[in-house]
Amino acid sequence: MKNTMITVAATTVTIALLVSSMGIESLSYQTGSTSPVGSTSLTPLESAVWQVETGQCPGPDCPLGDGGNALGPLQIWRIAWTDVQRPGESYEDCKDLDYSVEIFRRYTARYATAKRLGHEPTNEDLARIWNGGPNGFKKTSTKIYWSKVNKEMTQND
């Protein structure tokens, strides 16, 4: 019985590692990521958004933004988090950088689609949606935010 338990435990660990590595490769392939953070890699856009939002504060002690309405390294509003949260997740999880990046990806994947935009989404579309909500890509007020993000992206080329 003891040998069987050890084999089962070893198999479970092997499977967990395999699933974990597959998930990271899949995520990296999907996002074209380049910059590692924790267990997540960031695209140049994500890195620039992080810089603009909090000066790349890694969390969990990033200051609250937007009059106390935004939380974590990517300054996530509760309403944006609610749009893409999954069962068992907490808004407080947004204080973690890796989780914040995951929320950014879910949110932009939901709202920055060719069907919604009428064209293939660009980095500008993603940044402006992140800043201004689902229709942020149409709002004049998000152009300044995009300018800041774009500046960060071009400085780090």
C-alpha cells in the first residue's frame, strides 16, 4: 500500500507539472509574451500599462487609484473585475500582479474583439478599452492614456 501511495503522489506531481507547463506555454503563445513576471510573462503592452498605472508597483501594497476605486498593480476597478471574475476569486486578489495581468487579459479578450470593433484589435484598442471600459476605444478621453502607454512601449523597444 505504501508503494502505491508514493507512485500515486509522484504521478500527481508529474501531471501537475505537465499541466502547469502546458498552461504557461499556451498563455505565452496566446499573448506573444516577452517579459517574465512571477509565473506570468508580459507583453510589451501589458508592461507599458503596468508602468503607466502604478510605475510597475509589484503589489500587494500598491496605492489605491482613481479616488480609491482602483486596486492593485494594474489599477482594477471592481466593475471591470466583476465582468470577468470566476467562482472562488476575490476582488482583493487584484493586489497580486499575476492575477491583475490575468484580469487584464480576460477583460480585453472579452471586449477587444474584431466583431465588436469592426476591425482586428490593436494595442491602442486594448489600452483604451482597459482605461475607458468596453467602449473606451471610442472615447476621446482615452486618447491621452493611449499616448502614455504608447510612449512607454516605444521607449522600451
